[in-house]
Amino acid sequence: MQSNILKDLSDSMSGHCINIAISGISSKISDELKIELRKIIPNHFDIDWINIASQNIDLLLIHEKFFETQGIQQLIKQKKILFLKVSNEHRSVSSILENNVLFPPFQYSETLKKWIQSHLLNYLPNQEYQGEQLGLTASKNETINLISLSKTLRLENVQLHLFDHHGTLAIIDTYRKLAWIEPTRLHTKTNYSLNYEYAKEIELTNIYQKYETDLQDWLWNLFWYSSELHCLDLAENEYYKIDYWPQPNQKVDQKMILQLSACFIQGAQLSQVMRQLKLPIETVQKFISACIISNNGKIISATESRYKYNDVPIATEQQGFLNKFFGKMRSRFGL
Amino acid sequence: MILQQYKIVFVGSMGAGKTEAIKSLSEIPVLATEAFNTDSKAHNKIQTTVGIDYGEITLDDGAKIGLYGTPGQARFDFIWPLICKGALGVIILIDHNNEAPLEELESYLNTFKSYNKNISIGITHIDENTNHSTTIYREWIIKNKYAYPLFLIDAREKEHILLMIESLVANLEVNFKAMS
Amino acid sequence: MFNLPQIDQRTASKELVQIAKIQANDILTSIRGVDYVMLCSTDGFELASVHKKDDYNSAKLAAVSSSILAMVGAFLNEFQLSGCQNITFDAENGKAILTSIPAPHHPMVMVTLSSKDVLLGQLLYSLKQASTAIVKADTP
């Protein structure tokens, strides 16, 4: 489920969406191709993975054995669609030959990158990312990577290797919703150097050596506790609803996280939550960012939100009593 | 809402760890009402709670919070409404190792939500049964659009029980303030 | 050395239950005013019952009785009083007595319901005798 913020963010920068159809290819290879294309195509272009029967195809990826069929030939000639044939035959490096045939492996394919640039991107409206125009700098690049990662994580059947400049963080499987964490990085933080790639066979074989955990919980905690990772800039007046309470894996910030969860599980406006809990907007945005990355919830409309903040000051005996009581509970429990 | 009874109630399936959870927190030796378990089909353990376990924590000003543990089996259901009355909240513990943990959870939730609105759910023994995935609980929460906090925990770990109590407190604070 | 009972021996054997039932029946028939005698395990399962009146939900009574006895036992512990033997409830229209039967392998509870004018002393004595007999039957 795409969150609107991701779509809006992309659209506001490019106004252009690339429609790519993949046909006749296994879902595993298809997912590999999607990851590579997402990495190659700049993030200010949104990608829609569409059906071959759809109207506006910008690029068609078709298995080479189906290329000569009547239906495909007709489609390509009539609509003059840009296409790439995909082969099963592994080569030592990925390459594209004259007849538009792409051979696996697909990762780090310079030839694919060049081909996409020359055959596809050069023909799209020139809307290079204007960081200065949006008044943002390096942090926005990280946000773009986060959007790219977020979209990849929503693919239903991929195995990824997540790493940063310290090395491997984890191997993850979006189908089984599990993460295998590098044992030396169990409660790690990460930063701008966070990156990902398709997991290799050898890495998947060695997961038993790592610490297995729930993928969504791990992602959430990684993004919350990594203070150097900047968050997605959700506007204050936006409303968000989470699907479940994230489980913090450290005691630090636990109270804050649970209070934020108690608000957003009902669907709430960021500014109202910020006021009730007396937190800076950046903290609330960080919470929502971590939820978006871990695919927990979505932006909602005001009518869908259930949380109501009453900003009339209450000076009743009960409120005073409750505050005192909670304070003592926390202090006693060390919360 | 005036809080007069400082109590937190632990309910849930037999063997889920209710008595253990209270023992991990209580600063007094837990008053346990256990008897010899003759129903080995339901659970293999030797002892089972048949009355109300009682543990306690004292706040700085001398106010006490009672931690009440209840028997999980349906034949003791007469105890449940009595003990939940006026509680700060209810913690439901479910043993992931049971045959049908999700059905059990549903059953306890349907029963206890009529006794107390403030509920937090803990799934225990998650390492013992790798045949059932633990993702079933989150999927169930999402499918039913429930707002209850649900965590995977070890009932013997004080930190995990505190996480659950903290979620009850957070819910109360946010909703009480919002209501007021 | 303490030997844990085998799993399949946790429930009282048919023979033991039969002996206990005979004891219960003796009380029902020999003491005027007794209407109902039920035996249950300490974890709240009914084992046997004998009655003149059939108004009671035995399964529920078994659970409630075991709870009460367990809670009272825990309560008495606080006063360093151990081995709770009997609890007598004196109501306006009758009496209920819970008797603990500390059989070594299959501890039980006997629940007796009687009219208000039952000879309590006689009843308590008979309950004690019955308890002793059942404990003896469960002792190898």
C-alpha cells in the first residue's frame, strides 16, 4: 500500500511517471529487474509497474521466447513501444546486444544503466531534481533513498542485503517478513550510507549464522534509533494512522514511542499529537517515517481520524491526581 | 473516571506465564493459589493457578499497585469479572506454543473487553514453536482493525512486562486527556 | 527423593474415586439434614457426587470450591497457619462445608451442603473420618 506522501513527494518534483510492463518473466526475476530499474532510474521519476494490456507503456520487458509471438509483435509495431528482451542465459557480466537482449545477472549493470539513459530517460521531460528549489540539501537525498527503499520493501517477494559503510546490517525476506541480523550489529544504528542490493545465494545460505527477527519490528527500530537518518517530511497538518503498535527493542524513548502509538493507532493529526505530547514536530515525523519504512499504516483524511485532542486546559482534581499517579508509576517502575 | 483501585490484572491461557509475570515484578513474595494440575492434556505443568495470585508494587508515596493473576481455564471464569472491576488495565497473555493460540486470543479478548476497555496483549513462548509464524498475530490485529497493543514477550523478563504495563499507562494518559 | 507422579496417574483412579464416593454416600445417608456431597480435585474438576436434591451445577461448584480453598489456604499462610482442614459457611437457610482431603497423590476437596439445623459437630466428625479413610486409600 503506497502512502500518499511518497507519491506526492515524487509528483511534486517530477510530474512524470514511467509506466513499465514486465511480461512472460518469472516473479523472482521480475522482482530482481524491478529493484535494478528502481536504482537506475532517478527517484524523481515515479515508476508504475503496469500490465501489458495497459494503454500507456513507456517500456516493455518481455522474455525473449515470447518476443516473436504475433500478439507482442503487433503491440510493439502498432504502439511503437520501447522494449527490452530478457534472456535466461547467464553471462559473466550483464550485457545488452544489438537486438535489445538483456542477459542476467542484472545487478550493477552499467550497460543497462546506459541503455535506460539513452533509450528512455533522454526522451522524457527534463525535470532534474532541483534540490535548491525545494530549499533542501543533503538530507533530501537521503529522503529520496528512503523512498526508493520503502517502495522496494513493499515488493512481496524479495530477498535483500542491507548494508552501510560499517558493513552488513542484515539479510531480509519480504515474503517471510523476517530479517537475519549480523550478530555484531544487533542493536546498531545506521546513517546516510545505508544501501541495499539483491541478496546473493551465499548470503541466503548463511542466514542461520545470524540472528533471526521480525522484519517490520527490526526496520522500525533501526529507523527510530538511527538519529543520523533524516526522516520524511510529512506536513504538520497531515493525518496518519498506524495499523499496529511498533515494539521498541530498547528502553530508551519507550514512553514516548508508546504514547505516540496510542495516538496514531486511532488515526491522528501530527500537529495535535505534537501539542498533546509536547514533542517537537521532528520527533513526530521520525515516528511516522519509521512507520512508513516498516509499512505500518498510511496517510488518512481528517474524517477518518478518531483521535481528538482537547486543547482546553483542564485543572481538575482528577487531572492533577492522574498526573501525580502516572509520575509515580513511572518513577517506581523505572519507566 | 476516578481511579480508586490501583490494580493491574493478568489473564490469559493456561501456562502462558501470568504467575511468572507477577513474580518478575512483585516486591513481595507472590501469594500464589496453585493446585496440583490433573489436566495434563491441557498443559503438562505440575501446578496451576486456581484462585487469585497476588503480587504488589509500592509507589514512592506509599500507594500500592496490586498485580492480580487469574486462572486461565474457562471453568474459573466466575473470577474474571470480579477481579477486573476498576482495574487500571488488563494484560492478556497467550502461549504461542498452544495448538490454536489465535483462537484463544480471540476468545479472551471477546470476554475481557466487556470487563475493561484498557487491554494490552502479550504473546509468550515465541521461541518454543517455530512451526507457527508469529506474524499471524499482527495480521490478525490489522485484519480486525484492533487498536490494542500486542507484543512478543518473555513473561519472565521484567523489562517485557514493564513494556506491557507502560502501554496500558500510555493508553490511559492519551485517552483520558483526550476525553477530558 | 521426591518422585513426581507419572502424567497418566495425575487423575485419581476409578478405585480411589469409588472409595471416596462410598465415604460421601455414608455421610449423606447417616447424617440427617445433609442434602449433597461432592468430591472434586484441588484444581477444580468434579470427581463424584451423591445427593438427595439435584439442584446444583456440580462442575461449577467444583471450580468455585477449589478456588475458595486455595485462596483461604494462602490467606491462612499469612498467619503461619497451615493445613486448612475445614471451612464452614453459615447461611440463613443452610450450611456449606468445604473439607480438604490431603491425599498424598490425589488431593481433593469434599463439598457438603446441608440444612440449617444439621448437627454440625456430628457432621464435622464424620467428614474427618471420611477424609482419613480416603487419605489412607491413596497412601501406598
